[in-house]
Amino acid sequence: WAAILFAPTLVGTIYGMNFRRMPELHWVLGYPFAIVLMAVVCTSLYVIFKRKDWL
């Protein structure tokens, strides 16, 4: 479970640094894109781990 929760933590910490040069910050759909990205990565990791019987 720690590996699954690592992905949104990583994306969230990068966005939490408030860089000025990140193109996603000036894009209207930047934060929704980040949230969808976190959900997709977590879901795909869950499916992969479930198929390998690690969960």
C-alpha cells in the first residue's frame, strides 16, 4: 500500500513547491490533470499488484 500511496504524494509535493516556470500552473486544467494523473497511477498500481497477488 505504501507504493500505491507514494505516487500521489510525489505529484502533490511537486505541485506544493509552487514553481513559477511549471507550464501546468498557467494551464486552466493543470490541477485537475494532476488529480486525474494521481488517480490513474494509483489505480494502475493497484491492478498490477492485485494481479501479482501482492495485495
